[in-house]
Amino acid sequence: MNIARKLPGYLQQLNTWLRGGAWRRSAAGQESPLRAELFSADQMEQHGRVLAASHRLAAGRAPDQLLERLAANESALFEVSRQLTAAVTESQRMTPAAEWLLDNFYLVEEQIRTAKRHLPRGYSRELPRLAFGPSAGRPRVYDIALETVAHGDGRFDTESLGRFVAAYQTVTALKLGELWAIPIMLRLAVIENLRRVGLRIAAGRAERNLATMWADRMMDTAARDPKTLILVIADMARSAPPLLSAFVAELARRLQGRGPALALPLTWIEQQLSESGLTIEQLVQSENQQQAADQVSISNSIGSLRVLGATDWREFVESISVVEQTLLADPDGVYGRMDFATRDRYRHATEEIAKRYRLAEPEVARKAVELAHAGAAIDAAGARPDGRARHVGHYLIDRGLPQLEAALDVRVSGFRALLRAAAQFPLLIYLGAIVLISVNLTGGLLVLVLAGATPAAGLAGAF
């Protein structure tokens, strides 16, 4: 049978079977990896200001989306790992990205466990969330993490991250809770990226396996009965295979150079691709580029997981915290010489006051520092020798808190004022409570006596 002479007729038959475009299965449903233009540290700094200006916060609370997404990512990554492990067992050819992911999957598992441990239910609901954009309804700091990962192709370093967040805060200051959430949000963003690239790896593997199956069947038919090869090609056409880069590249790799009979399916594919202005060579090149890009994304993401575990996040947060930098202006530098636990206590007090009265945290810190400087001036004049009023802690956690609230022009509830009085004068409150109870008991007994009953009988009747 002369395949070359009858090729036009065969192609016409195949085109008839495929009329309607059912073969065009696309990967549009897949989420693209977090892969944007690569930015240097200087560019990330500029991007921080642009991003801050574009963010708009939503009012109220929303359901926690991050835990659900983490669970979905975990499930997807474990399925990808299972498929890749099976491929190794069957001695199938692996792409470099697949090898990277499988070799380091123990680290991915560890980071997923860490993320679940540090992301309790309802945690993200306490964080400011975005009103618009791709991350609408999710925490603002999560979008910052996504941008960090995207513009590093899965990679980040603390210097670039620090400059990015610091530049963001020149437009809008982040809350302390958001700063402390940066590590967990970065971890979630890297896991998200690994899931997206992992699914691409799994999809590409499935396409290559499909191409291998059809290539083996065609080669076997061409060797045994070349006249029936057209029927196998027709079967493949009716199955509507995905004419995507992985499938086409693998089929071409298996069939090219194996004689005129096996050139028939490639000629048909070439004709189908030409309708979209594509060629087999272009898809082969595209597949090679995608595999290289996926390898870089996987290796960068694995490296970022290691950076997350090795970074001193306490030092990082203090270096970018607007509240921290404000409190460091404490007179005589006392605040800066305190240990981390004490400084953290002051920062949390600032956070609590701001949350209670719906104020910006930097504003609370600035007022405390202003009062401390005013207190230092009074101390310098010798009017108050104990020196407590010259320290920010006096206004954040001590008896100077009412002065801070007055300076902030906030209204303190009567119940809170009562609690504060109880904390400042515990002995007086304790003795007063005893006196009050004694008076009530004495009054009750006196009423019983005047009514003609004995105290013992009255007490017995009470039980």
C-alpha cells in the first residue's frame, strides 16, 4: 500500500471525523503558576508603593478561605506525589521538575504541617482583607505574599522582602498582626505555587503517557499490518487527544524518522495545528521551555521553604514595624535596651489600645512617645524625680494609660474605668468588698430579729 500517494484522501477523512473542533482540548482550566515579571530589590521597592496604593480594604468579616485552600493544596500535592512515585516504580521518564518535586517532597510535607499548626481556624478573619482584585475576600498580607512569590518566580530573600514591605508601609502601615502573619502567608503562597506547578507536571505526564500509548499502538500496527494504520489514526482522532505541547512533543519524539507510514499521524497533526498558526516544531520548543521554567519554579519554591525555616522572623518583624521604629524614640533609648519579651509586650499593648478604640497603631505609639518626651522635660526640671513618666511603658501598660487615652481623645467606658480602679487599688477594693458583704449580712440578720425569728432559724430556712 503506497501511503504517500493516498495521504490526501486519508487527511480528508480525518478532517471529516474531527469537524466541529472536538479535538481542541485546552489547559485553560488550569491555574497558572505564580510567575510574573522578575523584579530586582529596587523594583520590588517601587512595586510595594504601587501595590499599597491599589489595595482597598473591605468592611466587616468574611469566611476563612485560607484553611480550605490549604487543605485543597495538600490534597492536590499528595496526589501529584503519588502519581510521580508510581511513574518511578514503572521506570517512566521523568522531567527535571518532577524529579525536583519528588526528591524534596519530604520538605513540602513538613511545611504543610507547619502551616496547619500556625493557621488555626478563624486566624485570618482577624486580618484586614481586600475588597477587590484577584485576592478579594482574602487577607491583604496574603496578597503581599503572593506578589512576593510571583515576582521572584517562587523565590524570595529577606532583603528584597524587607524593602518591599517597608515601601508598602510608606503608603499604608500594616498592622502588627499582619507583620507577624508574613511568614505563614509566605508559606501558604509557596505551597500554592507548588500546587499549581505540580498540577502542570502531572497534566504533562498524563499527556505524554497518552502520546506513548498511541505511538506504541501505531508502531505495532505499522510493523504487523500497515494497511490498517489509518484505522488506528482514526481511533486516535475520534478520541479527541489534547493537541498540547506535551502530547505533540512526545508523539513527535516517538514517531519522527520511523518511515513514511508513521509520518501520517504527524502530518495530520501538523495540518490541524496550522489552523491555529502553529507547527509541531513550535510546540516541541514550547514544551522544552515549559519544562525548564517549571524546573526553575520548583527549585526556587523549595529553596524558599528552606529560607522560611532559617529566617529569624522576630528580628525581621522588628526591622519593618512602624510601631517598633516609633517606640524606639523613647527618651534616653530605654525601650531599645529592653529584651524582646518586654518590647513585644509594649507592642501588643499598642495593638490592643488601637483595636479597642479603632485607631491606627502608629498613632497610639506616637502619642505614647510624645507623652514620654513631655514627661522627660518635667523630670529635667526636677518636678518629678522618679523618672517613670519619661518612659513609654508608663503610658502603655502602667498608671499613665489614662493620660494616653486623654491625649488620644477617646472615651473610656464606665466598666473599664471600674476595672482599672480595681487594678490600681486592689487592697481598697478588697476591704470594701468585705465591708459591703458584712453590712449586707448584718442587715439581713437584724431584719430577722426585728421580725421575731431567731437568727439560727432564719439561716436554716435559707437552705
